[in-house]
Amino acid sequence: MKAVIYARYSSDNQREESIEGQVRECKDFALRKGYSIIKTYADRAISGKKAENRPQFMQMISDSKQKGFDTVLVWKIDRFSRDKYDSVFYKHALKKNDVNVVSATEPIDESPEGQLMESIFEGFSAYYIKDLAQKVSRGMTENALKGKYNGGIPTFGYVIDENKHFQPDPVKAPIVTDIFRRFACGDSAKEIVQSLKDIGLQTNQKCLPSYTFIVALLKNRRYLGEYRFKDVVIPNSFMPLTDEETFERCQKRLFANQRTPGHFKPVADKYVLTGKSFCGYCSSTIVGESGTSRENITYRYYHCRLAKKQKACEKKRDVKSFLEFGVLNCIMNVINDVEHVRQIVDNCYEAQLIKSPALPLLEKQLKQNAKEITNVMDAIKQGIVTTTTKETLLKLEQDKELMEIAIAKERIERPIMSKKAIQFRLDEFKSINLDDLKERQRLINVFLNSMYVYNDKMLVTLNIKDGEFCITFDEVKELLEKKNMGIPINFGVSSVESHGGRYRTRTYDPLRVKQVL
């Protein structure tokens, strides 16, 4: 089996050695499992939030089209991506090229349990990004409360002193004061811009001032000495460059000069199935599209990307609300199955108790490292002291420190949710508001693995064992008719089984006890 390694570290308190450690563990894993490593891709000091910002990652995706390898090895699944949408999208792109993503240190396989654990790990990665953002925001809020500089391009007219406080720029501060005075006294913004260009003034970005620059400057309350960061406002944080009366006169002129706002089109509804829905005929992704009728009514659809762009697929487009209604009802049917939920709770609880597979490997590597250090020390005692022995010893000591830190992290006991807590979380989904866009998206993200859409049915796969369902469009139409008539819905779908390359259905019994995950 041919494989490539993808490694990445962010800029937050990580070093170049992180890449080496990831590659080493991936190679050890490959040796045990029989993979042949043909190439290594590495992105250094780059966040995993946006894939398009990682050149080596995008090169790997592009190279997969040549089908020179069939596996991507990563140290942990969050090295692949910390964004859930990107993770699903690019894993599907790799899968189209017959390439799988494998974690070297996490218990993820092709089983339903593995797929659910992968979703959990991706959820933890998304949580890490949000938690980090909160910590950074908290630190920046503290800086704002103290009137300290929070990074970025300094405000025109101020300089940052050694204590990170704002001080008036001896050259540019008088210019700012004059701009406020002139505009308040009747000069136009265009006249002020031209006069500044005539004297050769440059902004902090080393550009000539523009109309936009002047308007933004006149609206900036920082020139009143007011420091604003998100919802935190601290008045008199530093020396103002204009007074309150002049500032308010400028705001009145700006308001009077504003043109009548344009009439913008409403923001289109989000297509919650994007990234998890595929064409049943050509396996291309299903994307959202909209159109407006002569009566100015907007209609929204899901359409096969290949059929839409190249007209090379027989798949017809489907009404957006129709597909989403069918999928959401399928999920709700499973959630309301008491016995099914009980099995999910049991298996989720047991999944938390699985010990980290990385710990034994780390401990083994630490023992090997200790032996190598002992060998080098013996050589030094025998008088073999060269540049190479010094460098080798230093490298081994650094590796030892990194491995000890990694082992300490793995041994930290993670908080385990009780069955009651897991049950409570699942029960929350029973009362979910399907009319709320965010709630619908949340339901799809947690339970839907993928779906393949045909012209008369859709094959839905959920993140549970025996979670494959075939839903015919006639069934969905019948349910919609009942809903519109106010009749309570008793949603009965069919699970699908692979049989000789074809699909045969069997009725799904919501009361039947099933082993999930």
C-alpha cells in the first residue's frame, strides 16, 4: 500500500520539531501496518482552520488525482483539518481519487464506531479553535482595558511606545486635528484629500490618502481618546486629537452627505446538505442553486454539480425544502427510537473509556531514546568526543523532552461524561426546532454521514450502525401532504442493504432493538 504523510503545526507555541515528531510516528505506524511511504507533505506555522491557506495540503489534494498513492497518514485527525466543513469536503475529494485518510495515533477505522469517533475528534478540533479564539479575545480585552495596543496597523496620528501605549505622533497628530477642524468648518472631504496629496502625505500603509481614508478617519472615535474592542469601550484611554464638539459636527456633516441606501437582496437561505450530499448516478457533489420567476419569486434547489456545469449527468434538480425535509425526518425517526438511543448512549460511554493507542508507542520510543543516550554517554566516557557526538546527544535530549511532554499529555485523565449526561444531550435533539436554520445545520452535522440522491429516491447514511436508509420521493411527498393537512407524521423509512451490486429494501422497525455503532 502506497501512502503519503501529511504533517502540520500551527504558530501557537509549537516548533519545527513538531513536524519531525509527527513524521516519525507516522513512519512507525506505516512500518507496523505495511505501508510504503512515497512522499511527505508539511505545512509549517500554518493554522488548520482554512485549507486554502495551506500550500502543501492543496498540493497533496492535487497530486491525489494522479492516483500515485491510496492513503494519507496523519499524526492526528486534527492535523488534516480543524474545520469540519473542510474536513468533509477534502476527504470526499480524496475518496473520489480512491485515497483514504488514516490517523496514526487515534482509534479510527472504517467501522461505524470509527466513523463516529472521527466525527467526535473533528468536533474536538472545532472546539479547540473556538476555545483558542476565546482565550485570545480575553487577552485582547485585558489589553484594551489597560489602553494597550492590540496589534495590527497603528491608528494614523498615533505611535506605540515601549509600553504598548498610544502616544500622539509629533508629525501626524497635528494633521489629524486639522482634518477635523477643516471638515467641521465646511471643507469637503475631496478638498482635504487633494491638499494632503499636494504636500505628499502618506498613510501608515505607505499610500496616498483617499476619500475613503478621510471618511474612515472622521468616523473613528479613537481620536476622542476612546478605546473600543468588541463590546468594551474605555473612554479617555489616551490623549485625544480632537474635541467632542468638533467630532459631533463632523458626524452631522457626514450623515447629511450620505446617499440614500440601496435596496439589497435578502441573503439566500443556507443549503445545509452541502458537503454531505452526492449524485447517485455520477457521485459528483450536490450543490445549491436558486432562480427567480417572472413573478419575482425565488426558488431554491439542490443540483448535481456535473449536471449543472457540463450537462453530462441525467440527475434532475430537486427542490431544496423537499430533500431537507426527507433527511431531517429520517434523523428524527432514529432519535425518537428509545431503544436505539439507549444503545447509542451505551456505546458512546464505552468509547470514552478506550485508552489512547499513542501512549504505549510513546513509552517504547522513550525507552529507545534512553538506550541511545546511554550509548552516546559511554562513547564520551571512552574519550570519543566529536562534533557529531555533541550534536547527537543534544538532539536525543531534545527528543526526550518532547516525548516526556507528549506522554504527560496522554496520561492526563480526560473528563468522562456519564450516561445520564449523554442521554440528556441526545434528548435535547427531540425538541429541536426544525424551522431554525442553525438547529437544522446542527442536526445534519452530528448525525448525517452522507447521502446519495437519485431522481426517485435518496440513500441516507447516518453515523450509527445499520444507519443506511432508502427513502423514496413518493414517501416524502406523502409525508409533506400529511404535514400540510395538519395530520401527525408517523415516518416509516426503509433501510438499504447492498446485495449483488443492487439495492433491496426492508422496512425499518423503530421498535426493533438494534446494536448501534
